[in-house]
Amino acid sequence: MPTIKNTTKKPLNVPLPGGKRLFLGPGKEGKIRARADEHPPVAALVETGELEIVPDTGKSGGKGGGGGRGGGGQGRNPTSTVFKSGDG
């Protein structure tokens, strides 16, 4: 997935295919679908210099993703917490 970056000092409202929009604050980045960077409004913003396509650094490194729920019993319904009661 390509990443785009707002290179301006103002927030941008980027029109994407399918009637969707991506709101990017100044200097912020966002991921878009593979073909969305070819969408005419996105291409126009890249051409004017308001958006920059950030090269994909690959899948190694970064913030990892995927993988279900992390846990350790934290959150709304902890399941591994044990409370002792009684005299001991």
C-alpha cells in the first residue's frame, strides 16, 4: 500500500476513488490503496507538490500489523486476573 504525505502547512482533504476522502493534517502521512495514487485528483495534488508519494520501505521493520487481540488480561474484560480471598 502506498503512503502519501501532506507537504503543506495546512490540512488537506484528499478525494479518493469510490467517493472516499482522506483528511491529512500538516506533515502527516496516510496509507492509500495501490491504484488510488493514479486517481486524477490525487495525481493532481502530487503534481502541484501538495502531496508526496512516500516510497514503501517493505514489510520488514515498522510497526508490524495484523495479528488478533493482544492481551495479558488488560482491557474491558480481563480473563487472567486472579483475586485471592479469605484468610490466606
